[in-house]
Amino acid sequence: MTNFYRETCPTIKNILLLDSEGKRVAVKYYSDDWPTTGLKLAFEKSLFSKTQKTNARTEGMLKQKYYLHV
């Protein structure tokens, strides 16, 4: 039964707060999916490039979609 919950319940792997240029304001990683600082920065850059052109109306939908696919 425990595996069922792991597979079906979304988990928070990190929380990112980036400024308008994609620079870190505050970050917290809860998993070891990105073990080095270089991998973390690359992930943040990738995420910023996907979200930088979103407007306020679609921003929440994009984040929710991304969380479901991680």
C-alpha cells in the first residue's frame, strides 16, 4: 500500500523563488535529484526559460502542469 501512495501522490522536490532575470532569491531542494550546485543551476535556468514568457493568467496552469509531470 505504501508504494501506491508514492506513485499517486505528488511530492514537492524543491521550492524556487527566482527574480525577473532568473537569478535565485530563495531556493530549497528536498530531494537528491540534483546532487550538485551545477545541476541545480541548470535546472533553475531551464525552468526559468520555460516560464519567463508566461502571463499571470496562465502562470498557475503552467506550474501545476509542470509539477504533475515531474
